[in-house]
Amino acid sequence: MAVEKGGENHSFVHLVGSIAMNNCDEVFSRVSDELGEYLCRIPDGETGERSRWIFFQRQMLLDHPATEIDPTVPALELKQWD
């Protein structure tokens, strides 16, 4: 995306999702050093237990007291298409 800033075009970077670093402090430091002038915001990088986001969500739902598995619904079959 390009935006006019101070009379000249200025490009921006939009980061989405996980960033393969150890913690959010490392993400903020490295990303701001490398891309700071091109960013409006920095995501925390989904580090730590959220680094495998789908598995994190699954475990969070399994552990929630208001969630239960319906035994009448078969588990999803996983397929690798490549």
C-alpha cells in the first residue's frame, strides 16, 4: 500500500500471523529495527504456546468447561493434497 506522506509516496508493510521468534519482545525489537518506518502496527508474532495457532485453539476449546465433543459426529479426516 502506498500513502502520500509529506508530499511523497510512502509504502507500508502489513504483517499478519506468526513470526518465528522466541517471544514478543524479540519480535517487537527485530521487526521495528528492520521494518519500523514501513509499519503502522506490529503484531506480537503469536509466540510461545500460540506458535502453533490451530493446536492452541483446539486445546483452549477442549479445556473450556462450556465446550464438549459431540460423540455422534465423526472426526474430520485429514488429507494432504500435494
